[in-house]
Amino acid sequence: MRHQLTLTAHHPAFDAETQRLGQRRYDQFVRTAGELAARKARPKANAAPSNNEENEP
């Protein structure tokens, strides 16, 4: 509880430049996370088939 109250207590308001920087960093994070998720969702071309794929007719 002390940790949370320390982090959120009495921070000054952000100026416009700080808000823009935060937004750019957030946008980059979301873009990178999306790219990583898309890579993991795609099967690799040289990957061995899973057990489920081997058992299908």
C-alpha cells in the first residue's frame, strides 16, 4: 500500500511535450506488441506439425 501511495502522490501535471512523448512511447509499445503477437500466431514454414495435425486424416 505504501508503495502505491508513494507512486501516485502529488505528481505535477504533465506539460504538452511530456504528454506527446508518453503517447509516442505507448504507440510504439502497442505496435511492437502487435507485431510480436502476429509473429507468434503465424506458423513457421519449417516447423514440425503438432500432434493434432499428425492425427488428422
